Amino acid sequence: MSKKLVSIALAMAFVATAAVAASYAADCTGTVTAVEGTSATVKCDDGKEVKATGAAKVGEKVTVKGDKIEAAKKAKKKIEGC
């Protein structure tokens, strides 16, 4: 009986830590809507608004990783050959 309770408690703790870790990961790509000093508000492509730190201008397309702004990577042109 106690082994069951311990295993259930450990499983619940694992699920809870995974959920918390996923909630802090605000990685997205979007457009800068407002800038205040070194922080900017980014409207992500999925509709969320995220505050992040970094240098950006309003209207710029950026990527947010771990609460920091990075320039969005441009897609490479595909090479067509014979």
C-alpha cells in the first residue's frame, strides 16, 4: 500500500515539474508591438503577447527565447538543380 502511494506521489511530482517548466518556456516568433527602454512587447504568431528584453524596433520580426529577443532568421532560398 505504501509503495503505491509513494509511486503515485512521485508521478504527480514529475508531472507538476514538467508543467511548470513548460509554462516558463515562452519561445515564439512574432512582431514587436511596443518598446519601453530595453524591454519590448512581442505579439507572437500564435496570438500570445510576451515581454522580453533586448534591442528591437517596433514592427520588427523577432524570435523570443528564454525572455530574450533574437533577430528572426530568414529562410534560405532553396537551390533547384537538374
